[in-house]
Amino acid sequence: MDGTAKGASDTSPEADEVMFQLWRRATPSQKLRKIFGIGKMINDLVRGELRGRYPSATPREIELRLASRNLDRETMMRAFNWDPALHGM
């Protein structure tokens, strides 16, 4: 069981098998680079969404809003003097 609903994937079983073979052959450092790349892509997409939502925000404010999505309020206030409840996420 792969965790997806039967018929929900648009990827053929053959394509899935090729992907699984590539992952099995990849070195740990190759896998880690890929995962970090995915994380960077997600953060870049969120930054774009935040810039659209807050067009006058400074680059620092965008980074703080991004961080506030992953850190609890107390940490944001202690580390960055930024209150997500006051400024928004």
C-alpha cells in the first residue's frame, strides 16, 4: 500500500517503478540534496505567496512571516521580537 487512494495517482505503475529504482540507486547525499531542494522550492513558493499578500513588506518581513509558519509564537517573539498574533503570518 503506497498511501494513495486507488486510482488517485496520475502516474503509471511503470513510471512509479522507474522512480523507485532511481531512488534505490541514489546515494544518501544525492537523496539529501533532493530533499533540501524540495524544501527550498516550497519556501520559495511560500515567499512568492507572501509577497503577493503583503506587497509592501520588506525582505526581512517576508522572512519573518515565513519563519512564523514553522516556529511557535513564543520562539518568534524571543528570537526575532516578532509577534505573529500582532503582525500576522
